[in-house]
Amino acid sequence: MDLTAEAGSYSGPLTIPIQVVRDHLIPATAHTADGKIQAIHLALTGKAAWKRVSVGKVDDLLAVDSEPKGQGFITHHRRYHPSLRGWQVQTRSHAGLWESDGEFPATSLFP
């Protein structure tokens, strides 16, 4: 994703969720399954989109994006879930192209 592009299918608005930590506003981060921490960046471009879905008493953030890989594309489905330990992210990736002019992927495709 190249959000610095002036126009095109990789250009568009970027949403950065904010969280309160010790009375300060900071960009939200999420813990990956392997213990790493990554910033939560939610893009809306020709090849990326996101939405909020209710899961019990909390809301998850679902994000999908496609990027070139080799001679084709790879699509990533990410689920950001708030927990007592902070945001957690799980990712599922597969070969193929998704574009935002189609339907948002079914919730079942997100881990």
C-alpha cells in the first residue's frame, strides 16, 4: 500500500485509531500472535478497506488489503480485537486479488 501516491488504487484516506494511555492520547497498537507490536493503520483505497463489527460487548476492526506479489496478488484479512491486554491482531493471507469496488469480504474470512 502506497498512501503517498497522488492518485491510483493504492491512494486514499488512512485512519489511525487513538487510545488513552496514562492520561495521554497515542496511536493504537496491536499485539501479534508472535508477540510483536504493530501500529493499527486502517486504509481505504482501491485495494484496501475496513469496517467495525460488534462482537459481544466490544467492537472488532476488520481490515482487508491486496498487494502485488510475484506475478499475482496476495490478500490479507486482519481482525483487530480489544482485550484486557490491549488490542490483539490476527491475520490470514491467501493468493488472489480483492478490490474495494466489490463487496466487503464475509466476516467468516477474517481469523
